[in-house]
Amino acid sequence: KAKGLQYPLVFLPFICSSKPVDGSRLPLQFHDADGKSQISLQPTEALIQQADDERLAEDLRLLYVALTRSEHACWLGVADLKRGNANTSMLHRSALGYLLGGGAVLAESAELNVWLRHLAQGCEAIALQPVPEPTDERFSAPRNEAALVKLLVPKRRAAENWWIASYSALRIGDTVTAGADESPDSPQAQKLFDDERLDPEAPRDILTSGGDIHRFPRGPNPGTFLHGLLEWAGNEGFAITAHAPEKLQDAVARRCNRRGWAGWINTLSDWLQHMLNMPLRLSPDAAPVALGELDQPNQYRVEMEFWFASNNVNVAQMDALVRRFTHDNAPRAATETVSLNGMFKGFIDLTFEHEGRYYVADYKSNWLGSDDSAYTQLAMETAILDNRYDLQYVLYLLALHRQLKTRMADYDYDQHMGGALYLFLRGSRSASQGAYFTRPPRELIESLDLLFQGKPIAHDLPGALA
């Protein structure tokens, strides 16, 4: 009885072949009396024989599987096989040969017919047929004399404008954060595009001796390293990590040692401990909260991935909306006039709930200056506008807005949406804590929601259809 898929007809032309174990390929694998897998680098003849017996047992199992695959008929190619110029038959080393002769060696090729006739005797389901003699006949495919239909050539070029976009794929001013077909497929890839736009291939000195966090190497890869430490802490549990300094330092040390940054272990351990325990100031009407105080299983998500549809979204219209409703319409680099049509995706560093409101947080390793005094609210806002992180956080809030609308029956933006928190990681000990908080108005997020659905927005809003 078949134990898997079956087919009407099955052909097994090489069923008499085998690959006996000869001990030349090391290590030799076998099983002990308890069935545990073992290896040997200096196998004895007994071990080689044991390994070959196991090979034969597996071949017998596969033979059973092959024979039971057919629904109507199964053809087996049977022949006396010899290896190289040897005169000794190898048929008995195969599964079929072992069954035909009961493990005996075939003395001469003519004896094979005796074995086969004995097998077929009294069994109408088995038929013995000699292999046809070869001929000089060759297959010749019939020629198709029908006239070919004239190829139709399209009058216009087909345009495929459906694509998967992300914040990192937007073209801003003279900067391309990523190609249109290079939407990052992981949080790590996204961070390489999102933080300081230094050339990752450009040579730069990596300080192997420690210092304060401001002297830690700059660029996408060190930024991804800092981001990875916070991601690890979140996955382990912010509350657990914040109260386990030895575990924290061990994790930092292992990551630093792999990169030759042993001199930074103490600096980064102190920095991460401080990041987890400092109270973050959010909106004026919300109490401060430290990452280490997020201790409930469903209170936060690390690297939350989102996807939503984009229906012929004009990026210039989206940009006009964002400019009007954020940062007092301050000047900033313009986006290119492109259309988003397909899917929009991204990864949010941290999504969390505090006092009934929901927030998105993004970690930025941007170097704003050589000491804490560089991390003022004005300097962080300037960095946000220069890099167009304003587009990033409104799109992240749009994703969270849609998620909350789906999950909460009584969802209300003004009541449940907290806002966006940008943590400039090098400024954590400054007066500002390197924390920049903002909460765009409801009108902006709801207008973007309509825009991505391909629906009209209010006529008095920028980008509205006349």
C-alpha cells in the first residue's frame, strides 16, 4: 500500500544500481546499538560493513516506496551490474538484487533469469520481457506546415506602475534613500537607509578605544549596531534587561568583541542602561515613562512590520499635506513628483502603549555635535526636517491609525493616539534627553488615510482635487 502520492505509470530503469559504502569517504556515519548517530575517522571493516548494511536497509525502504507508487503498472529495468572491469556481480548490493537472491552473490549473469522466473512463477501480475534489441531508427518530429500567424506588435509600451514602496524608497531633493525597487525587506536594511546618509563604503577611522557616546563611530553600520542593542533589550524584555546589568553588559560585550570594539563595552553598557531607565517626556498631558517601565506583555512591539495599499498616491500632494500640518509649515527639501501605487511597507522601531494612548518611537543615531549641548529641541527638529523624517513619522502614525481603527471598536484619534517619539541616541544624557516628541493633528492623518485609499480629500486642503 502506497504511503504517499501515486501515479498511473511508474518507470524504474536504474533500480538495480547501488552505491555501497567502501570507507573511503570520511567521516563514516553509522548508528550504535541505541540508535544514536555516530561518526568514525578511522573505521574498521566491521564498521564499514555496518554502515553499508544501514545503506542497504534505506535502499530497501526506498524500493518499497517506488514499487507502491504506481496505480496501474510499474516497469523495472533488471540487469547484472558489475563495477569497472571487475567480474564479480554487484547486483546483490542493490535492494532489488538483495531481494531476488536473498543476499546471495549472482554467480553468473545467466543465473539472473532463473531468479526472475522463480519470482514471476504463479503470479499473473508479473511479466518478464526482454529488452528490445537496439536499431538504427531515429525519432523525427513531424513538420508543421501551417502558415505562421503574423505577430501582433502593441502600439504602445506596457507600463507596470504597481510597486512596493517604503519611506526609504522616497526620492527627496537630490537624495535617493533607496531605489524604487529596493524597499528594505528587514529592519536592519531599513536602518542603513534611514539614519545618517553617509556613504557606507567610504573609508573612515573606527576608534577601537572607548570614549563617550559622542565619539562612537558614525555612519549606517555603527548606527545599526546601536539600534540592535535596543532591539535586543526589547526582545528580551525592557523591564527585565533594565534590572539585570550583568546580563546587559554580557550582551554588549559579545556584540562588541565580534567587531573588535572591546574598548567600547563599558561606554555602551552604561549608555544602554541609561536609555532603559531614563523617564521619557511625551505629550504635556502624559506622565513620563521609561522603556524599562514597559513591563506588560502586550504593552509594546519591537520592529512592528506594516503593509497597506496605496492607490495612485501623488507624493507631491502627500508632501503638501505634511508641510501644512507639521512644524509650522517650515521649509524643507521637496519630494519628487512620483506616484505610489501598490503597497506601502515599513518597520517601526518601537510601538508602545502608555496610559491608554499609543505611540511610535524611532531610534536615530545621527551625530548632531561633539557634546550634549548639540542636542537641543531646535537641532533635533532641524535634523528631522533636513532628513524628511517628518514624512516617516506621519506614515508610521498612519499605519498605527489604521491598525487601531481595525482593532478598537471605540477608537478615537484624539483620545487614543499618543504621537511620535524620536530618540537621538547620542543625546540621551543631554538636557533634552535626545527625545523629540510630536503629535500631528487628526486632520492630517485622516486626510492621508483618504489619499492612500484613492478617495478625494476636502477641497480646502493642499493637494485636493478641484
